[in-house]
Amino acid sequence: MEQPRPGAPAAQLPEGAVSLLDREGSLQRDERFARYLPYLDTLIEDRMRQMYRWMVTERRLDREATSLQRQGQLALWVPAIGQEGAQAGALAALHQDDWIFPTYREHLMALARGVTPRQLLLLFRGAAHAGWDAEQHRVQPYTLVLAAQTLHATGYAWGIARDQAGWDQDRRAQDGQITLACYGDGASSEGDVHESMVFAASYDLPVVFFCQNNHWAISVPSSTQTRVPLARRAAGYGFEGVTVDGNDPLAVYAVTAWAAEQARTGAGPVLVEADTYRVGAHTTADDPTKYRTAEEEQAFAALDPLTRFETHLRATGVLDDAFAAEVHDEAEQLAAQTREAVLGMTPETIGTLDDVFAHTYAEPHPLIEEEQAWHHQWQAGFADLESAPEVAGGESTVPVDGPEGAPA
């Protein structure tokens, strides 16, 4: 059987990728990227310090969640270490009312939008499908079905476009909304992404497709999935695509701010590919030593976005020891709150499956009511398993039939 094209990721950017910070954290105003530089000039010092805070606190929570999973307190965890720069840069470029449609790895974005550690980790405890109010935070629930969120983001953007029909460009720029459709290099091979881009291009929808190319779709390298940078695929749909250094928060900010303005003012969708690296495992159920080398990991470790960004902030006087210590103290407090929240997730303190029925439709629906009633009947059958009679073969007589016409 013919094997896919081999090739481990190289710790170097594709030709033409937008990068503003060199590996030592020095800002390079490359004229090749002139159209993005004005957006960089809008990034004030307070916002950069905020980005640094997001990156530090997310990384600390990430490590705490990994520890909790190893101790049996979480069913699973999805590490995001190495991708903090891409997420911080993109988030900082959005308006507060813009909607984020995440995968299952956008922890920084969720936390920065006000989702608490408890709300975030309910899913990974297996205690809820989503622990937060999407309307309040403008962050949709995590999507475990690969690439499905790109359809959701595109559909929501269609609604935005219809609501804003008739607005002039100035009003769109000031008050318009966009959606940020997050996905990874692995999801880029799914049909949902293709369908989303076709539809978004057809109707010039205000959506930015934000692909974090971390070079590994679990154990499949990106070189097996594509011969060219993923951003080039946008041309086939008739809109622009840009590859940016995903380990450079300033470059990601500038490119995403430009892309968001394009989408917001009616120019249609844009694809931003953030070329980054997944430092840890795909999830805590994965062992990356089975498919990648220590040499590869060391090469990418030299590009760590947090180290690079901190070096730049210190060199420019935006960050000092006092502020860094304050942020690290906050991160430790957040880690302690995270552990306390997870250990406090008991049957008495978490929701029930009724929450799923309650938040599926905006209005009551007869089918939902029927399914909920069946669920209660099914659940009641487990009230006293020891007293449940058995039939031949030792099988329990707990009811298993679903609603009328539904499979058991």
C-alpha cells in the first residue's frame, strides 16, 4: 500500500509568512508587510500587558489541568501550551461584541472573555456539555466534533449580515460584528471547512477563519495533509488568505485586526493561518513521543511565544519585574482556584442532563419535552438496581425503549 508523503515539521516559517518579532523579540518593520503595520500602531501598552497576562495565566491553568487529569480528577484535558501567542494576538484584535466559535483548545480566549476555570473544566470533568452562557461571553461552547464550529460561525455570520443589511461602511466599521471561526490544521481536511468557505464567499459574510496550524493532527504531520500553506486555499474560494507567524503575538494581532476590518466592513471572509506548534500532547490520551522526535520539540521550543513576547515587552519598557511578579501571582491564584473548583465538582454541585434539554431550543418544543420525559423514566429505572428483577441470562429489566418511533 502506498504511504502518505512523509515529513516532520520544520521550525521555520513558510515563505512570505508575516512576522514582525524576530526570534530574539526585536520588532522588525518589514515593508513587505506594510498593510498590516498601521494596525500594529493601534496596539497600546495596556493592551500588550493584558495579552501577556492572558498568556501567563492560561499556561499556568493548562499545567494545573494536566495535573488534575493525571490524578483522575478530569476525564480528559486538551493542552494549548505553545499556542498562547496565536490566541492572544487574535483575541486582542477583536471587538468585545465579536463572536468566537472555538474548537476544544481555545482556553485563553474563553478565560479572557470571562469564563471561569470551573465553567471551562465542567466539560472535561464530564459534568456538562458547556459550562458557560455563550451570550454573556460571546464565546460559543467548545465543539468536539471536528470542524463543525466553522459551519456554526458561518451561519451566525449570515445572520449578522442580514441584520446589518443596508448599513453603510462607516456604521459597519463602528458597530458591525464578525465571527471568528477557530480550527486547526487537522480540521482543515474536513468537508465542513470547505462548505463553510464556499458559503461565506458566496454571500460575502463577516467571518474570519482562524486556523491554528500547530503542525500535528494528532499524529499526522501537516506535510501529509497539504503541499502548500493552508492560507493559499482561500484563493480557490475567491477571498484572501494570509499566513502569519503564530508564535509572534504582535504579527497575529496586526494580521487579524486587518482581517477583522475587511470582514466587518463588507469585504467578505478572510482566512488567517497562524503557523504555530503544539508543544504538548494532542490530549492527555496521546503520547507524542510515539511519532515525533525530541530534536523537533527542542527546535520549536526555541520559538516559544511567551518567552519571545516577554523579551520584547521588557526591552521596550512595557513590562517590568513588578508587573511580571504580579501576573505570576495571579496565575498561581488561578491555579489554586482551578483545583478547588474541580475538587468541588460533586453530584450535588453540578447540573444534570436536564440542562441539555433546557438549552437546546429558545422556545419549548414538544419533541424535547417527550425526550426529557423518557430520560426521566429511564433514569428512574436505576434507582434501585439491586432490587430490579432479572430475566434469563442475568439481564436487568431496566427500561431501554426510547420515545415512540425513536431507537432504543
